[in-house]
Amino acid sequence: MDAFLNALSMLAAVDVLIAVVSGTLVGIVIGALPGLGSLLAITMVLPLTFVLGQGASIALLLGIYCGSVYGGSLSAILINTPGTPQSAATVLDGYPMAKRGDAGLALGWSTTASAFGGIFATVILAVASPLLAKVGLRFGPVEYFALGLFALTCIVSVSRDNLAKGLIAGLLGLFVAVVGQDPVTGALRYDFGVFDLSAGIGLVPFLVGLFALSEVFWRAAEKTDPDAAGIIPSAFQLPSLKELRHRMGMLVKSSLIGTWIGTLPGVGASSASMVSYAEAKRSSRYKDKFGTGEPDGLIASEASNNAVTSGAMVPTLSLGVPGDPITAVMLGALVLQGVTPGPRLFLEDQSLVLFIFLMLFLANICLFFGGMLMSPLFSKILRIPEPILMGCVVALVATGTYSINANPFDLLVVLVSGVAGFLLRYNGFPLAPVVIGFVLSGMIEQSLRQGMIMNHGNFLAFFTHPIALFLFVLTALFLFAPGLKGLWSRRRAQGDAQQKTD
């Protein structure tokens, strides 16, 4: 009880409250600008932690973290460009909603799902963080490989219209991701003698080019009627209570997936959103509408990637192991503030741990109201005439991408991936499998190689790991269940027809 009261007194400080509110708002803005992202946002404010107190520093960092992950959904919905890699799956249904005139409702669902996922995960974190940390420790390379393989089933789910083209697009994403250094041996692959390719293809330039620039090319190539009405933006609209109750199961399930994956060191929110989207596409009652502007797809992505912000703090606080690159920076900031993450932190400084939980809770509340405040401002982007809007998108893409590494080669990656994205769309290849393959490739390859080394080249030994075996079985069920169900339906129909004939 004393620890809780001490945490509340730390929370009540004026500088702490200002830090969490301002951090969340700034995070939303930075996250919404394509090419910047959460890592850059955290790094930008890191010098401020040297002059702020411990409580205000933690509040600022957590506000920036939560706000920037949510902010990526704004540009994903409005201009078909994920502001952060964590929002790559949000594009798949968020932008189609905006395109049909439901931009306000899409923003409302994104804001609601993001806040719900973050708050839900924070409650889970506060109650079960020691247990979740132990579960996370049981995940080794074999389990990570099985998890990545399961997430790849999403390619099949989002490619039902043309499975062959979807698989080819997924293989393309997997191939592009292996350019650069071998994760195990360090040998260079497919660099073609180009020094800049030795570091691989950057995720942000690739995503920005594939979605944003290809959209610009696609709009430019379209034969549009100058007198025809374009996308009509709608006012910011929160979903009704009836709709919330109707989709509560998807909100809870996606939040649980994000919380769980967040506790696994090194996986991150990008993979969580893909896994959650794959599961939603499999289980949603509206799965046939995915990719056309279905709220369940938007919920699955946003609830899970924002739940990761809390889940990733489990290994960071309890083990001293960062859950993703962003929490790696935050881990350094915590150490600078005199915090020593590890198993003893929960015993020796319970007040600080409870303060962090309360900060995460408050940051997600600020995210909800900040989203309501700022989303209408971003929705006005759709009122800009299309040629001017597309010109601004190109300028924003170029500036944001270049600012990451100050490397002109990243701009070339944007251009090439933009042209490739346009050609893929023109020939009927879906872009979603490309992103899924690219995001998951690194985790799948590295964990497979490490698992093979650990098991002396014996792949069958993978099936002796209980968690991995469960995920393998789950993957097989997801892949073959639709076909078996269709076969069963046809046989049943034939049997019924035979009975009528008799």
C-alpha cells in the first residue's frame, strides 16, 4: 500500500503530468510523419532526460513511445502510408475505409483500438508481469521460427482472390529482406558490389516507397474526370457503443496477442500486428471483407501494436532485456536515471515499478483524447486538391526518409520500391504479402539458422519443442482447414443431392 501511495505522489507532480501529456502529443505528430517513427522520436527527446527529474523523464519517454506508435495509423489511414513500420497492417483496411468516405470512422476505430490495446496490456502487465517474463524466457530460436511461420499464413489469408500472385508477392518480400549481411555468418549476400546494399534494405524506405510513392504513381496514371468528386472526408467519429460491444471479442483477442508478443524479446510491434491481422483474417465473421475497409482488420492491427508498447516493458523491467529497439533506447535512459532493470527491481523498488505502470495507463488515456483532438486536423489533409496532396506526399516522403540516416541511397530505395509497387499493382499483385514477407523474413531466417545449429542440423528436432509443435500444428490447421472445409461441404452437398435423387 505504501508503494502504491508513493507511486501516486510521483504521478501527481506537475512536471510529470506536463511531460506525459506533451510527450504523447509530440509522439502522435512524429509518428504520423512518414519515415520518422518511434525510435527517432525517442532519440530526439533523449537529451531532455538529462535535465528532467526521474519521474518526468520516464513520463516523457513513455508518452512519446505510446503516442508515436498510434500516430503511424493516421497517415496509414489518410494517405496510404504507414507513418511507422508498426502500422504496416493498418494500411490494408484503414485506407480503403477512408477511400470510400469513412475516414472519420476509420480514425475513430484506430484511436479507440489503440487506447484499448494499450490500457488492456497495461492492466495485464501490472497483474502478471513476473509470469509473462517467465513465459518469454521459454521462447528460443525454434519457437521464434514457429511463430514466424505461423504469421506467414497471413499471406494465404489476404491473397484468396489470387493465391498464386499472393505467394509470389510474399516470396518477393522474403527475398528483398535477405539482401545484405547474413545474420549468422556475416557474409554479404546479393549486394552486387554496391556498398550501400551491404547493410540491407531499410524497412522504412522500403515501406514508404512501396505504399506512398506507388500510390502517387497510381494516382498519376489513373484517367480521372477532373469534375468528378474525390474522396469526401468525414468528421472524426467514434464507433457506437453497439459496435464496440459487437467487436469487443476482436479488441480483446488482438490486445492479448500484442501483449504476449510484446513480452518476447526482440520481436516487436511490426510482427505483432501481422500475427494479429492473420488471426483476425482467419477468425473474424467478416473475414471475406478484409482488405476492403473492414474495421476488424483495423482493430487487429492497432490494438495489437499498441498493446506491444506495454508488453515490451516486461522483459525490459523484469529481465533487463529490451523487447524491441525502442525499449533498448529506453533501457539506456532508465539506467541513466539510476534505475537498474532486472528481477530484483520488482522487490527493491516497487514504487517505481507501479509508477511506470500508472504512467503507461495515463499515456494511453492521453493518447485517446489526443487522438480525438488531432485526428480531425489530419483528416483535413483529404480536403487538399489531389495534385497538391500528392506533391506534399512526395516531399514528405523524401524529407522523412532522408532524415533517418542522411543517406541519399535511402531515397533511391524509395524510388525503386515505389516503381516496383506500381508495377505490382498494375499487374494485379497484392502489396500486403510483400510487406508480410519482408517484415517476417529476418526473424524466420535467423531463428531457423540458430535452431539448426543448436540441433546439429536436425530439423525434426524442432518438433520436440512443445511450444513450437503447438504453433506448427496451428499453422497446418490454418493452411489446410479452408480446403478441408470446402471438400467437406462439397461432399455433403453431393450426399444431399444423392439422397434427393434416391
